[in-house]
Amino acid sequence: MQIKVFYDRKLTTAQHFVGLTERHASVATSASKSKRASGFCISSMEDEEYNKKRKQQKQGKKAVVVERPRRVARERPHSPTEKQEEDDIEDIVKWSFSGDETQKIRECLLEWYDLNKRDLPWRSKKSDSSSPSQPQEERAYGVWVSEVMLQQTRVQTVIQYYNRWMHKWPTLHLLSQASLEEVNEMWAGLGYYRRARFLLEGAKMVVAGGGRFPKTVSELRKIRGIGDYTAGAIASIAFGEVVPVVDGNVIRVITRLRAISANPKDLVTVKKIWKLAAQLVDPIRPGDLNQALMELGATVCTPLNPSCSSCPASGHCHALSVSGHDSLVQVTDFPAKGVKVKQRHDFSAVCVVELLGGQKTLEGNQSDSRFLLVKRPDEGLLAGLWEFPSVLLDGDAGLATRREAIDHFLEKKFGIDSKKTGNIVVRKDVGEFVHMFTHIRLKIFVELLVVRLKGRKNDLFGKQDKEAMHWKCVDGDALSSLGLTSAVRKAYIMVQKFKQEKLSNNFTPSRKRNRMT
């Protein structure tokens, strides 16, 4: 704003000058008040410069133009209420789909799924939700088995296990008649064995309740081992209930569609993602839409290398849009990477105890040899599974400490004293390996102990309390066919390899000498 002040050479009286000055001061004061009310202010340095120019004007007594310095506008800070309103608006936009957007995403996902879904045994034509040729309860049983197996396990690994399982127990009623040992044997190698136990217990529970398979999420959640995810999968895929399904793949797809950077492990975030997934469920094909989301996350919208160019929902992906405008942002930044739980380091000593009868030696006929197996507790890690005798160690212990711990365990649980119970044929440290669990890094030391008993095996173990420690002795053939964990099987392979090497080293072929005549 420019304020012009004119001086007339004819005005020589002090009164005229004072009057003009007062009028100017009044105008300036009024303007200043107006601007201050609007959030503008002038610094004291700027006022000094202005006064200096006025003094020079008085001395020269000629018309000059005095320019006020430009006022600097300072943005008025938002009040807490206004800031909260802006956050609420942004939150509503991020955590919801518009009606038009929802319909378009449904259409593109279902069209893509119909053309690109993988040919999997649990997605055969007769188990397709659009085909009524297979009874719903049989379809539900197949979905249940497949979804449980697919948890924490790759699809290609699950296929062969699923086919073998369904061949042995094609219906829920047949599964309910199986034993836990049979189920563990069939599950061996898949890991997370509690899933298999829950399947068996769930089947028994359904049959005991009349045999009718639950059809809704609320009913399915009452079955032991069935959570929100599995209940939603069974209800939507097999029975057509309009409910969402949220697994790791779905979380990744939805957080990228909405550019949500929140921690996907946070319970509040997970609940919001379930609500977003519920908005997307197609009312006519709920099961196919849920499978389309999971399929997209597994094959296209992958964690590290998403194929955005072939994604059917790329036009609705906010993460892709943001990454296109900001070079510092990538699609893989969504969702936020959670803090990894630090693995616990454990140490274990495993003793493969082989019991010999009669006068047979390690190199001789082993048809009468038996391996000692113990059953783990019914609760906790690897509950109810068979393994070789083992003890947890306080740390990375030496051989002498490990043997002392094993000897104490064998004597306490089975009354086996290697020096009194029988003659030691072989006792050898055969190696070590590391086995990884989800949050545990277990270092396993493997030892072979071959003992020739003085009495019968039944006499040895008959004195023990079988309720306190479940055990059994099996031969090599039975051991190979048992449902053992991968760690137990690896320990057995190490022992067999050691025995073969020992036999080959100790074997010296006899040669007939030709007598010279």
C-alpha cells in the first residue's frame, strides 16, 4: 500500500502542517489497525525506516512519495478443533471406499479372477461356489482343510498334503474317527502341528454335535481351532454368506489400495481393515471376491516385487498414485513394516538311543534293535509329537555337560543307567544343526547311544510310570514311516549316515591266498 503526502510551498504556517500530519497519522493508524485485525503486523525496524523518510521530506519541502514497506502476512495457526476436523476428514477418506469405487473394484477383481485363478485341487469345478454338483458340507470340509493347511505354508507345498489327506479322509465323519497319531503322521513336514490337532478336535466336535456342518461365521467360531479368518473363508466360499476374509495377502492389497501406512499388526488397524474388506465383498459372489483378493496378493500384489502393470485394480491404487508423484515413496512402503520379534536362542541335546538284544553288534543283524521314542506334553511347542530323548541346555554346552544332562534324564525317566543296565556298544557325538521356529533358533546337538541290554526291554520299562512319561520302542522300518517332525527326522538321518560310515570304515574284505605248490 502506498501513502502519498503532498506539501504545498504556500503552506508555511505550523497549523497547516500539523493538521496535515494529524490527518495522515489518522489514516495510517486506521489502516494499521485494520491490517493487524486481519493478522498482519509491521516490525519496529520498518517503522524507523518510514520515519526517516518523513524527516527527509520535511527538510526538502517538496512533494515526494513515501512507500510503506510491504507487510508480511503471517499465517494464523489452526485451532485444535480445526486440526481435528481435517484429520477426521482425511481418516474418513482413507478408511472407506466410495460406492462407485467399490463397485468398480469388485467388477475388475472378479473378471480378473475368472480368467487368472490358479488350478488348485480345492478349486475344482465341482467345488466351485457357482456349481451345485457337490454338497455344501463336503465343499465346506474341503475348504476347511485347505485353508488350515495354507496358513503359514506355501501353496505348492500344500497341494500334495491336501491330496493325500482327502484321499485318506474324504469326509468329516471319517476324519473324526482317526487318532491323533495318524493325523500327525499325515501332517508330518507341514509344521505348526497344532493345526492338525485342531482339525481333528474340530471334526470330533461337529460329529458329536449331530454331524451338521455349521454354515455361518457365528456358528463356525464355536468350533475349536476356527478363528475369524477360517470361519469367513468357509462361510463365504462354501455357503455364500456375505462376510469378509482378511489374511496377510488381503491386508497388503487393501493397505495399498488406500495407501495406509499404519502398522498392520496393530489391533485397531486390523479392525479397520476388516471393515474395508467388508465393503468390498460382493453380495452375489462373496466367496469368489474373497478368493480374488487373496489370489491377487499371492500372485500380483506381492510383498517385495508387485507387478503393478498387470494388476486389475491399479487404477484404484492410491499407493501406486502416490509413488508416481513422489520418487521417495514406493508401493512396497505399504503397509508399514512391523518391528520383527527378536528370536530366542535355545540349545538342546538329543540322544538317539538304540537298544540291542541278544549278542548282536552294531555291525551285525539289526532286526532285533529298537529305537526309544518319547512323547512330548500335550500342551506347548510340538505338543503330542514323538521325538528322541532330549533335554534343554542352559547354553552352548560342551560334550561332557551334554552327556551328564542326558544320563540324568534317562535314569530319572526310564531307569536306564548305561553302565548298569547294559553294555555300551557305541556312544558317539554325531554332529549338530540349527532348526528354526517362528521365534526360536534352536541349536541341536545329536548323540548316538547304542546299548545291548542285559535283560528284556519289557523288564526294563515295565517298572516305569507310563503316565508320567509316554514312550515306545520302534524298529527302523516303523521309525521311517512315523509322522516325525523335520528336526527329529534330520537327527535320525545324521545317525544313519554315521553308522554307514562306521561300517564302511570297519569293513575289511577277506582275501583268499593262493597256495604255491
